[in-house]
Amino acid sequence: MPSTFSYQFDTPSHKGITEFSTGLFINGEFVDGSENSTIDVINPATGKLITKISQGTPKDVDRAVAAAQHAFETSWGLKCPGAERAKLMNKLADLMEEHEDELAAVEALDNGKTFYWAKNADLKGAIDCIRYYAGWADKIQGKTIETNDGKLVYTRHEPLGVVGQIIPWNFPLLMLSWKIGPALATGNAIVLKPSEFTPLSALLTAKLAKEAGFPPGVFNVVNGYGATVGAAIAEHMDIEKVAFTGSTLVGRKIMEAAAKTNLKKVTLELGGKSPNIIFDDADLEAAVNWAAFGIFWNQGQTCCAGSRIFVHAKIYDEFLHLFTEKAKQVKVGDPFHPDSKQGPQVSNAQFDRIMSYIDSGKDEGATVHHGGVRVGDEGYFISPTIFTDTRPDMKIVKEEIFGPVGVVIKFDDDEDVIRQANDTVYGLACSVFSQNINRALETAHKLKAGTAWVNCANMLHASVPFGGFKQSGIGRELGEYALENYTAVKAVHVNFGHQWSVA
Amino acid sequence: MSKFTQVNVPATGKNVSGFERSRLLNKLADLIERDAQELAELEALNNGKPVKIARDFDIGDSVGCLRYYAGWADKIVGQSIDIDNKTKLAFTKHEPIGVCGQIIPWNYPIMMWAWKVAPALACGCTIVMKPSEFTPLTALKLSELVVEAGFPPGVVNTVPALGSVGGAALAAHPGVDKIAFTGSTVTGRKIMEAAAKSNLKKVSLELGGKSPQLIFESADIDQAANWAALGILYNTGQDCTAGSRVYVQDSIYDKFLQTLIEKAKALNIGNGFDEKSGGGPVVSKVQYDKIWSYIDAGKQEGAKCVLGGEKRPGKGYFVDPTIFTEIKPGMKIVKDEIFGPVLSVGRFKTEEEAINLANDTTYGLGAGLHSNDAGQCMRVSQALEAGTVWVNQYNLLYNNVPFGGKKQSGIGRELGSYALDEYTSVKAIQWNYGEKLDWPL
């Protein structure tokens, strides 16, 4: 029997108890992993153990897939009308809302993000997303298509079957909702692998999903490592589709595995090195605020972070001064303290990685304009960091750091800054700041990114598609567009008049 | 009239996001579900239909309708359209039409309310609702729930009034941007005229029908008879899609007619609060008298009454299932909408004859066909002139499938995604960010 995680929160931001099983959630029950092994879950604010969770194995993935398949063929899929699926999803959203503070606290504890942001961004976003897709569940429509007299042709948008979903640690619950929303709405059954760094909110959500009344096997959670459980999902012959959010490096492996096994459909949400272009006619104060939000929010652990900040020469000095002031105002500390604006990075490994990028920046000759240091001596806290005097070939300019490290680059040529902005293998997002709408739109249209923010940054909505150009990904999440990822089109040709003869 | 001029309602679409409208609609659905029994009893009291049918069908479907449109509220999208990437951007917005006058009938008071209110609110419109003067009670009760759900004041307004007063005022009102009406074709024309004469408000109409059902020889006779009985007897025939003409292929005529008569006899029409009742009285004395005048006309014009046709003694507007045979196309009972449990049964030899008989009407709301020949099903369903064609079934509607009339049965569609078109108005925004204009040209 897997153990129960029971934790009493007693913090300035939240007081209360949370309790849920640490097992794998397969076929509607919490069970031990097949090897009875566990994974340690660490509190990044302290570096100390929070609890242990069951570790899944490829065998557990098999079990989960079998349960999902059975559910798909009997109680889910097209056997369950869309309106019913909608009802269950709305019920889950209701329960998440009832447990909003508890979920936010668990998320802050596990990931390190502040309770404030967990509640106001992650939870709100996740609940909205589930509700948004609940609304689609009974609206999965095909077309009837004119061909000729004597024939009826129509398309059906059918669910795929069992889908594998692998989510990252930066927005655990939000990423979970982005994945399960469209998958459930369209009638698919899910095997989901949370990140081994941040498994807790997924387990609590599984408990709520069971309470909501989803048939067993519809939603399965298999915690484990990428190299074992993640690979097993990507290679599984009975999984019709894999959706992955994470690094570009791992994304390639997923796609390779899919190609080598059953050619399962693949969607990928990968990394970014998104440009934020601030023109001289920008509303400077607003641009500074958005730029800070763009790179420092979520401890910089955002795939669409505006990590390369291009500032027009005419306003460069003033921008840098104001931006640095903003960085100084970011209070880094205990996620549960109401004054904290930034928590720790998610893990020791991430901490080391970011610090090594900061070192490489120094080594390659960039200037640490602000920060660049650890904060405190417990946990994985890093100061908001600003680099200047960079060159395009530097690692800190080319590679995704995934930390609160922004690179500020001076420019004076509109055409050239667009060229520089596009000079990356990534293409996830971009921001443009200008009060001249002509300039803003023209630039936004020329930037090669899946999301272009004009006079804002990092604003997402469940109804608007999100995804990458180039090596930032394949496919789109959110909005109506996500439904395509989880349906297969069948064209049905009904002959009611044509005779065939072999003449 | 003055009550309308006082109402100065803001367009919710601009002030309340789609997400919030979605939440409010879902909340309203939850409240109606909570109060289903009470609403069902009120509906039974006012309209006459059995409580269990009001609760499980009318209200059940209405709750589904609100939830369905709650799901659309944050999905009202337009298009972005390529013109010339270097200099221009065009996009459309599907804006709420504005203030909608909605006039609903007495046959399904709660359900007609939901069909109108749900898509209008989902799209961000505001509403002035005139329920039928015969059945205003549930609309008033629902107004209480609208407040409890948290809709801003002024979004849903309810003004019970006589059609000739309140309905006419809405149709002619310069402050009303759109009128949606369900009722008789006669009144529908007046609404459209008033709209034309006043401010060219947008009009959608769900009017009458004289819907045919065709029973082909390959049909499952027992099943077809069930569907035919449902078609004319559900809601005591007070249904715009009532299958009030049934045409049977010669070869199975006698057998089918016998079966149908047995089915019709099996229905228990009684007091709506009696658990045994499968159908209730007709809604009012006016309707009662109207139906009986048609029954008399049927007899006078020479049709043969093989079931019913005799008034029940005692109180209440009860009309028993009535079936006429040996009908001819020109008869009143064959041409006019009776809106009661009175069926005209005819016969045909060929498929072509059946289609012609079925389409020989100015109406075009519903049609049914029963056949086990797939090719026939396809040909006939394509040929029937009706907004809804039911194949091997009848009368069943779903919130996500559009519904409306061809010909003089109506204009526009309710239900499904199609209803959204009735409550949105397309604005194209053409944005220049690069073209300079030379002047003079």
C-alpha cells in the first residue's frame, strides 16, 4: 500500500492540512510501483526532503495503458457523450476551485514558486483551462462535404484512444491542465507522467479526479523518471499519441522514439530564447515592468521567457537604470512569505546549471550588471540577474538558461534588430514595445515566433493557441487548435446510387 | 410601452468577458437543476404537462442547453484575413448584436426560454423577454434564479404582457437590435413587418409546421408506429414539429394503421399531477375550442374518424388522441396546423408520390421517414423540404444540433453552433499600417 502524504501548512500565506496518497494512480486506485521503489521529493526552499512518492516503471506504464484502453473502449471515448465528459470536467474544476488554496500551497512547497503566484496564476489558469475545454466536449464537429449526387460524405473527428502526456516541473498543475483539458474533452484516455521533481499537485489532482467521478482508467498518473517512464510512454506500441513539454533535447528523443516504434502522433512544447524588443517610442515605464515580468516571473523558469531584451540606443541608459531598479525590488525568499516575489529555483541541478551559465557569461566577457549570485545559504535561491555588453555568439545569448537571468542588448537599426531577434533556432514567443502601432505590428509580423506579444509579455489565455516555430516545438496547445492534437479525422463516404462494374 | 423605453441595458459583451459569461450560465444551469422539482410543478400547473415530463425532459434539456451555450461563451471567434502582409491587417470580430427582444410560446415555456436565453447570453447580448401570457409563471421564477446566479442587473429582463401589446412593442422598438420569436406563422409575419417598418432589426422566427412522416414498406412497423405516436401525441400534440400527417405505403397500410391506433389508445391523457399521465390537457379554452373546430371540420369535409373525435365529459381541456383517415390534400385538417393530438393519415404507392405528398405544404419545419432501405433513406431525406429530417425516429432534439424551418416555418436556426450566428454581428476591421494614400487619385 502506498503511503499517505499528510502535511500541515502553518505559514503567513496559508494554514491548513493537505493529505493524499503518494502512489501511482492507475485504474482509479492509488497503487505501489511494480518495484516498490520510491523517489525523494525535495523542498527547493530548504533542500530538505518533503516526502517520498512511488516510482513507476515501464511495467507500470503497461498497466496504466491497459487500464486506459479498457476505459476508452467501455466507459469513455465515444461511449461517453460529450455533455457527460463536460460535466465531469466541470466537476473537477469545481473541486479544484474548492481546494484552490490547498493546491496552491502544495505547488509552492514542491516547486518553490511563491504561494501568491501559485494561487493567482497557476491555479486560476489551470481551473480556467479545464472549464474552457469542458465547454468544447460536446462540440467536436466534423463537416459534410459536397462531392456529387448519389454520395454522402462527412468527416468524423474521433478520439485517438490512449494518449501519453509528459509534463515539466515549471508549472506543474498548469501544464497538467493544458494537457488533460483537450485530451479529456475529445474523449481520450490518459497516461500522464508528471516531472519527478514536482509530482505532488498531480497526485492531489488525481484524488480530486476520482472524487469528481471520472470512470477508472480514464486518467492515470505514473510518476517516475524520464529515462524509464517517459521513454516507456514514447515507445509504447499502444499509445496513439505523445504530448511532451520540456527541453528541446528531450523533445528530440521523444520524437525519435515515436518514429522508431508505432509512428504515434507527436506534439512538442520545447524551449525558447524569446526576444523582447523595446523601441524608442515605447511607453518606457510600462516596458520596464513587462520586461521584468517577462524574465523574472516564475524564477525565470518559463519556456516563453523574454530572455533577450533588445533596447533601442536612445532609451538604453534610462531603460537599464529603471530595469535594474525593478530587479532590485524583487524580494527573493520564502515562497510562503507574503512579501516574497521570487522563490528558489526548482532543484539543485537547475541551480547549478544556472550558476554555470552565469559563470560562462563572466568568462566570455559579458558584464554582470546586476545580481549573478546565490541568495542565502539554504535552498536554491538565485538573485535576479542582468547581463550587458554581450556578443551574439555568447552562450548566455544563444542558449536557454531557464533562470532569472536577462541579457540586455542595445540596438539602433529596426531591420537589424529583427534579424538578431530571429537569429536563433528557437521560435516560441516574442514581445514588441512601441506606441507606434504600425511599427509594433510590422515588427510582430516579421518575428518568427508562435506568440507575439505587443506591449505586454507572458499573457496567456486558455482560448488562445500557444506553441513554437522552429525548434521550439511542433503543434499548438490551448484554444480550439489543441483539439486537433487529440482527434483523428475519418472521412466516411456513403454511396447510395453509384453502381460499380468491371467493364 | 414605457417600460421598454426605460430599460437602458448595457451590452454585456463589452464589459463581461466570455469566461465570466460562461461561469454565470453554468451557475444558472446549476440553480435550475437544484430547483427542478419546484419548476416542474409550476410548469405542470400553468401549462398542464405532466410533472415528471416537465422535470426530466423539459427541464433536463433546458439545463443541458444552458450548459452547452456556457461552453460557447468564451469561444466566439472571428477570423484574421490576409490582404497584404506588408501593410495591412484585416480581422473580424463577432460582436454581440445588442438588445434582443425574445418572445416565447406556451407549449414548452421553460425550454423555449432556455433556447432563447442561452445563446443570447453566451454571445454577450442583453435580453427583454416576453413570455406567453398563458404561461408566464416559470419565466418569472427563472428570473429569480438569474439574479441569484449573479447576472448584472439589466442583462435579462422579463415583461409578461399580451402579444398585441408587449410583443408588438418589442418588434417595433427602435432600441431593440434583434427580435427572436417562436409562435404562429400569422404572428411571425407581423413581427417581421414591424421590424421592417421600424429599425430593420434582425429577425429570427420559429413558426408553425404541418410535418409529415413517411412510413415505407421496409420499415419496422412496430417501431415506426411508436415514433408516429410520439410525433403527434407528445406534449398533447402542442409541438411545432408535431408529425401531424402520416403517409403509409399501400402494402403495409392496414397493418400499420391498426398498430398505430393501438399505440395511440395506450397513452393516458390526464391531470399533469397524476403520476399515471403520459400527457396532459391542452393549454387553454381558446386552444381547446380551436382543436375541436378542426375535428368538426374533418368530419364535415368527409374524412373518416377512426379514433377519438368525441368530447370528454367533465372539467379540463382534455382532448383524446384523434386519428382521421381517407384524407384529401385540400382538407383543412390536412393543410392547417391544428396544434393538438389530431392526426391525418394518408397513403401512397411510390416513393416519388410520398415525397410529393410530404412536400405539398407551405410549411417546412420537420419531417420523418421510416425505412430499412439505406438508399431510400438517403434519397428521401435529401428530397424532403424540412429544416430537420428524422430518419427512423421522430421529434428528438439535441442541444448541439441546429433546428429551424424551411419555407414558411421560419427564418434562422436555433441550437447548435448555428444559433450563435443569430446573436452576433460581424464587424470587419481593416487596419492599415503601411499604405500611404496619394491625393488626388
